[in-house]
Amino acid sequence: MIDNLTADEVRRLLNLQPHATCGFVRVTFISEKRVAPGGLPPPFAEGRPVGSALYFMVTPDRPVRLHRIRNDQLYHYYIGDAGGKISRRR
């Protein structure tokens, strides 16, 4: 089943929404614990959650735009190809 999903089907299945810099996104977790204001340099000086998780998907029509990431991020690759069809790597 997963081999035949289109990018639009995955977007609907995961309820991904358009994002300004990275295709489509849905936040799945935001930590209740926070870094206190003043605990980090700008742009995070006002405080922030200690962690979060999200799904994101890029497509030929919604590529990643060049932007600066000012915090650590960990990426997991699940499925996909450059042609727009979702498929498993074999």
C-alpha cells in the first residue's frame, strides 16, 4: 500500500500543512519543559521548549527554501523519491 501513495495522499494522511521554508509540516510534539528566558542567546533569549518533533515533506512543487536553522535538528528519512511518487527504497 505505501508503495503506491502519492505525495498528496501522504500529505492528507498525515495532515501536513504548507510551511514557509520546508514544504509541508505538522508538529507532533512540543515539550512542556522550557529553557527559561535568558538561558539562551538570541534569537532564543525569550525562552523556548527544550524539544519538539514534526513531520515534514518536500515535493518538487514545495521544495526546501534556503534558511538558517539556529538550533539542533535530527532528521529521519522514511519514504519518497524525486519523481513525486512515494516509494520504499529497496
